[in-house]
Amino acid sequence: MNYPSKILEKAVDEMASLPGIGRRTALRLVLHMLSRPASQTENLAESLENLVHEIKFCEKCHMISDENVCHICSNPHRDTSVICVVEDVRDVMAIENTGQYRGLFHVLGGRISPIDGIGPAQLNIESLSKRIKEEEISEVIFALSSTMEGDTTSFYLYKILRDSGVKLSVIARGIGVGDELEYADEATLVRSIQNRIPYAESTLKG
Amino acid sequence: MNYPSKILEKAVDEMASLPGIGRRTALRLVLHMLSRPASQTENLAESLENLVHEIKFCEKCHMISDENVCHICSNPHRDTSVICVVEDVRDVMAIENTGQYRGLFHVLGGRISPIDGIGPAQLNIESLSKRIKEEEISEVIFALSSTMEGDTTSFYLYKILRDSGVKLSVIARGIGVGDELEYADEATLVRSIQNRIPYAESTLKG
């Protein structure tokens, strides 16, 4: 595709560098920017500049934050004895959105995936070990993806932390709430039967 | 959804102001920007700033351009007696990409659509009339969408221009090249039969 303008082409190139945005979509977005007031696109550009320059990562849990310590780690009402280990920021947001979890988090920044060149050294694992040594932690919950990489990462963490004296747990795998059994995949169904719990507990927790 | 940072939230808001990008996608894109080198996002922001400030629209045909007159209007090898009227910049790019059309263009900037508050006055129609009066034009080709709005716009242009003495034509509607008849909609099939052409002509043109 030939572009009628270098400036247009450059903008399309840059937009198409984002994941899931092809050149066709990028062109549509860029033309939309030209059809709306310029100030709106100035705001967008400015917000992206701010994003990459101003945003901080919590020095304790690596969560995105406007401060050096995030609003979860600095909240005196949280249960500071429990750490929930997640892959990324979106997982923290999803769990926070439920409003049910009162402990702290630790954002690994991904999961072990040799094929993508991500080993333990690329993840925030050392800082997790450090926290467990230095803070008064009683339980660490692994809340990683139920994928091979997620499971590998959980197992790696388990090996590192099993002698630390803290309780290590993993979030339940099973049939999603509202899901029908007949549509569940086999592996999930097996796990849901293997990991069954006393009925009285389930209703208590529900 | 609660955001862990105002800066993050602002960036998500701005990205989600683009068409077809919801807040979930916007968050994914913004987090991607945080995981790649900051310079890449700086380039993106700069290219968008340049886009809205530096880009020009051709003063003859309203095409996007880096100059006051676009590279098509200023090309001495084009056939300046034919104007192809299109809705927007992408249509020009699509036709240019075929490499077969040697005439000029005129970008209307949309189509008549009362429901969206777009009447003839919002489109580049007056400048088209002016070009036809001032330039030596022998033919105007309507290449608008085959929709009710596109057809309305073509008809409006026809009414305005029919006494101008120039030949007015419209691009062929019919079965797309490579398409199978059985999947064509009824209206297209009817048009393709009504507007049939001598076989010898079709092979000549193909």
C-alpha cells in the first residue's frame, strides 16, 4: 500500500507496532484522528508520554503505581501476612475488582517460558523470596494461569519457597461458576473431581 | 474497573476514545507500551502530534498530503480531464493501489447521511462544482459506496452536475471478480444482469 503522505505513513507504522493492530486498522484509527478535533489527539499523545515517563512500579510488589509504594502495599487495612503471586498487573486488577481479597500481591511480570526467552531471572522472583524472608508472611497463594507455563512457574516457586516455612497454596481449578459440566474440557473436569471439597465448606464459602 | 494509577487510567481513557477500541483492549495496549522500550511509545506519541499538526489536505482534491497540492494533482502525467469522486482518503489509496486509474480524484469527506447530521454542506461538493467550472474536465466518475447514503450522494451530485456538460458516470456494480454467483445477494445479482455489457467489451477490459 502506498501512502499519500510520509507523516500519515509514519503514524500508521507506529500505531501498527501495537499488538493486535494491523496496518489496515492503524490507518482507520489514524484517519479517525484526523477527522476529530486535534486537541483530542494531543491529549492522547500527551497521556502516552506521561505513561512511559511518569508511571512507577511499586518497589515492594511491582504493581503499577503513581507512588513508589502502591496503594495496596501502603493500605494499613490490608492483611500483610498473605501474598498473592500473579503474572501481571491485569491479574491484580481482576482480583481487586472482586473486592474479596484483603491480602497483598506480588507481580511476577510474566511466567517462565523458555520458548520466549523468559527464565526465572527475568521475573520478579528474587524480590519475592526477599519479602518472604523480611516481612512476616504466613501464606503465599499462587494465582497463575492454568497453562503449562503458569504451572511450571508455580512449581518453580514451590521448589524455592517450600523450605521457607510459609504456607504455599494455589487457587482452585475447576468448573467456572455458571458453567455447564458438559462443555467443560476433560482436564478441568478431572481436576474438579480430584480437588473436590466437603459440600458444607463450599456453601459456607459461596 | 478500578485502576491502580491515574496516569494509567488517563492513557486507557484516551486510547479507548479511538473507534473499535474498548477499555479492555486499551488496557492491553497501554500495558504493552509499558513493557517495551519507552522510546517506542515516545515515537508513537510524536508521530501522532505531527499527524494532527503537520498534515495538509490538498487544496484541489482534499486528499491527505504533505504539501499544499497532493502528489496526484501535481503529477504532470495524470489525465487531468477525468475526476473520480470518492468518499474518503482510503478510497483514493485503494484505487491508486490498482495502478490502473490515471485521472484525478476529488475526496468528498463522507457521504450525505441526514441521520448523522451530514448534509451536502458538510461535504466538499462546492469545490467539486468549482473545479468542473474552472478546469477542463470531460468526465466525472462517481465511485461512492453502494449503500443508500452513497447512492443518495451520487444522485445529489448528478442533479447538481447534469447541466455542466461533462460526462457523468458511475463505477460498475456487479458480482465481484472471483465471487461465486450463488453467494451473491439478490440486489447485486439484479444489478449485474441489468447492467450487462457486450461480452467482447468485457474481455477487452479484463
